[in-house]
Amino acid sequence: MLAQVLSGASSEALVCRLGIRRRAAALLFGALGWGLLHPAQAPPPSIIGKNAPDLTIVTLDGRRVSVADFRGAPLVVNFWASWCVPCRQEAPALNAAAKKYAGRVQFLGVDIQDTDAAARAYQAEIQSPYPVGPTVEGTYRQWGVSAPPETFFVDPQGIVVSRYVGPLSEKVLEVYLSQLGP
């Protein structure tokens, strides 16, 4: 009280400050309690060394294409979105590799967290030379994808041999493709 008198603060201002502090403390404890009762989900287990999860897309021209359709050939599965800036950065490297390895390595582009119109506009610009589209069976979460771009490399037996998180450059893509032995 003496500090209040010396500082010239009114009793209304002091009550207001105490009310704000109490509300802030209540909010903080409430958030802490919620966080303790709702812990973050554990990341999905790694799929490296395991069979590639089932996944089917509908290409932007209406065809159904499944990961299983590529069994017997090395496969690159790229998860992308039209709003993803790093996806735009890696698109030229993926397109070049798909053309370079045509007939030896298959590519599949999986559009996630996107609208149909945005995906179509993006592909009109990027023009991926391999099947691309949203999933209709299976999910990106089964692959352990949290955000695009993420790319998986699957051997001819359907086993996921490696994963790359982030935008691929041509050099990095070549290193990962060498694991598939094309």
C-alpha cells in the first residue's frame, strides 16, 4: 500500500492490474493443464525398410494410379502441394530426373493439403511428366509425412529404401536414385 501511495496509483488501477494478472495466470495454468492432458502425438514409426504403404491417387486427367501399380520397378514417391514454395524449387529437378530415367525409374506425385483448382493451376505451370494427383485411398500420414515436400525411394520389391525431407536438388536426387540402382 505504501508503494501504491508513493507511486500515485489509484485503487482502481491497482485492482485492474491485479485482475489482469489473475486472468493471465489462470490462462497460463489452463493451457498447461490442457497440454498435460493432451500430449503431442508421437511421430509415426519409420517406414524405411518396410513395404511401401498402399496409396492410390486420381491423376488430374482422371486416371487411378496406385503405388502397387509400380511393383517391379524402382519408384520415387513425392508428396507436394501447390502452396509449398520448396515444392516449386524442387520441381525442375524431379521433372529432369523423371525424363532422364524414363523406363528405368517410375515417379509418382502425391498432392496433399490442397484444393483441386490450386493443384491444377500448379501443374499447368510445372507440367510434371509423371502421374500426379490427390490421394483417394491411403493417406500421406501412413507414410509419416508431416509437411511437403517429402520424397520416398522405393525399390522394385516395394520396400522403402530411403526418405528425403525438404526440396531435392539434382545432385541430391542423383545420390538417392543411385540407391535404387537404375
